[in-house]
Amino acid sequence: QVQLVESGGGLVQSGGSLRLACTASGSIYRLRVMGWYRQTPGHQRELVASINSGGSRNYADFVKGRFTISRDNAENTGYLQMNSLKPEDTAVYYCYAFAGMPERQYWGQGTQVTVSS
């Protein structure tokens, strides 16, 4: 089993920045992909960004140029640097990872990000 613990959410004004962190622990084997989804009430989760173990990144169009995802493989930790935040970025952000053999998807507990106008 893999546990994902998130940190770094909070309240920020429009135009501000936050950094989310997600640390994996437990029976970690081949932590292939780490990333974040976000969800607002009444809507499905949407992919924000992901990064694989080789460093290849993928971003949703609505965060390109504003968010940067990175990871520290030695610490099994992923980071999401969020700049130029907008009120529409307000959501619960969920860290996820694909890991293990056989591979499966794991989820963090979610962290609230609120951007005030």
C-alpha cells in the first residue's frame, strides 16, 4: 500500500501563489506518475498536471504558463507551484500517483485551495 499526504493548500488573493506538496510513503515500488486533479462542487475531477519518473510533464490548458509541476524522486515527493492564481482555480486539489506492481492508482486526502477576488 502507498499513502499520499498532501500539504500546502490555503487562502490566497487573486494573482498570488501557493505551492502544494504530495509525499508518498509505505510500500513504494516504481512510483511512475505523480500529479494533481482538482474538483469543485457539482463537477467531475479534472486533471491539472502530471509528471512521470523521467520528468516528462503534462498540463491542462487552463494552467499552462501559470503552474509548474516537479518531483523529488529521492524524497518520493511531488510539488505543484501555482502562480498567478485566479478565483476560478478555487477547488479541492487531489494528489494522485500510479505505483506498485501490479500498478494501481492512489489518491491523497485532498487540500482546499481558495482564491479570493
